Amino acid sequence: LGLLGDLRRALDAGDVELHYQPKVGFDGRVRGLEALVRWVHPERGRVSPDEFIAIAESSGLMPHLTEYVLETALRQVAAWRGKGLMVPVAVNVSPRDVHTPGFAGSVAARLARHGVPPSALQLEITEHVLLEDPQRAADTLAGLTGHGVKMSLDDFGTGYSSLVHLRRLPVSELKIDRSFVARLAVDNEDAEIVRCTVDLAHSLGLLVVAEGVEDDETWERLRDLGCDAVQGWLVAAAMPPDETTAWLRLRG
Ligand code: G
Ligand code: G
Ligand code: MN
Ligand code: NA
């Protein structure tokens, strides 16, 4: 398929962009930014990340894409820090990355090269990291947290038997998937799921971020349920770097 070759060339040419979506606390303060890849294909226009990430995953290009994203995000974090904007950035990593030999060490080396403290980087993983080789994944994640990098468990609730995984994964944050958040204000069952998830996470000492918050009522319900932070269009969609800088200056 032509798309894979096009993606590879776009990465080599630096034509894949990162946009940044804020995570904010209920006091309105910025907790961090999530880096999200954006690719505008020269002929097809915008390609959805869901589409090209699946291609990268199945073709073996994923480690290269992740290196590109880490490199771009850390360069941006260093630039923001140079301007006094000390915001941590979260990068999504796929199960494949976590199983790449030397991944933890390469992340640590990259942080050092950019002069960015490990605490300014967060990695978002999903429960799928435990599917292939749980011990290997656990070792890599332990290596990363040992270097001071914070781990966040993304898409929580959409995977399989999540409770065992919560115990096995060295994460400090849990993100409630937007499929539970979307109808929180109108669906009692979703509200109960979110309530239980927040309580469970807190009893394990994890911070809870709700994704996909689009309206004030959902924001208020999440605040009342004791959620720690939110992400969603109500606050801001993912923004290009310059727009993010302006947003941080105004809101940070
Ligand atoms: O904004 P949104 O359409 O970007 O994201 C769609 C999906 O793509 C989400 O599941 C998101 O986690 C994933 N995604 C976005 N950016 C990256 C990235 O840099 N790496 C990986 N592995 N997934 C990403
Ligand atoms: O899987 P992950 O959580 O990394 O992906 C985030 C995805 O959710 C991206 O596609 C992003 O654009 C999308 N997104 C972010 N905020 C909102 C929101 O408030 N509503 C909806 N519907 N999608 C959102
Ligand atoms: Mn994510
Ligand atoms: Na998610």
C-alpha cells in the first residue's frame, strides 16, 4: 500500500506534526499536555491517526514513529522550558515500543540529550502492553519509572480484565476512556462506572484524568466524583505548537 511508504517519507522529511491537548485540574491549572500526531497527506489531505497508527503498528514502522514523536515532543518541551513554560508532556507509546529492546535506556538518553528532566515526560500506555510478554513489559516499565519517567494508563475500561493489570503496571495516573465520560451526565450506569473507577484509582494512589469532556455538566459531575483532572474539547482541542504556546501563556 502506498500509504506506508508515504508515511515513512513524511517522517524522514519531518512532515508529521504534533499537536498538544491540555490536561487541566478543576482549579483550571494546567497539569500537562498530551502530544497527538497529525499527518496531512499531500494528496489525500488529513489522515486520521487511527488509520496511520494501525499501519505503522502492522508494518514495523511504529518504533520509528515513536522515536520521531519523542524527539519532536522533547525538543518542544525544551523550547517551552527555555521560555519559562514548565509544562510536562505526555507521549503515547504502543505495546510494540515497550517490547523494543533498550527502549527505557533510549528514552533516558534522549531526555538527557535535550536537557529535559524525566519528570517533564509522561508516557501513556494501554493495557495491551501486557498481552505479549508481561514480564518483559513490566521490566521495561520498571526501567522507565526507575529513570523518573511517569507512566499513565490510557483508555482505561476498554481493555480486558483491568484490575490485575492495574496492580502489575507501575502507573501513577489512570485515564478514564471517553466512551464512559461522554454520557456521564445522562447515563446513570456510566456515572457509576466512573465513580467506581475514581475510587479504585484513588485507593491505589493513582491520579485520575477524564478524557473527552465536552460540556460544563460533565465537568461538574467529574469534579463532584473526585476526579483529579480533565481533558477535552470543553477545555481545548489538540492545538499546533504556536497556538499551544499562546494558550499556555494565557492559561498556564
Ligand atoms: O486525536 P486523535 O484522533 O489524535 O487520536 C487518535 C488515536 O491515535 C488515539 O488513540 C491516540 O492515542 C492515538 N495517537 C495519537 N498520537 C499518537 C502517537 O504519537 N503515538 C501513538 N502510538 N498513538 C497516538
Ligand atoms: O486514545 P487517546 O486518548 O490517546 O486519544 C485521544 C483522542 O480523543 C484523540 O483522537 C482526540 O482528538 C480525541 N478527543 C480529545 N478530546 C475530545 C473530546 O472532548 N471529545 C471527543 N469526541 N474527542 C476528543
Ligand atoms: Mn492518550
Ligand atoms: Na484514550
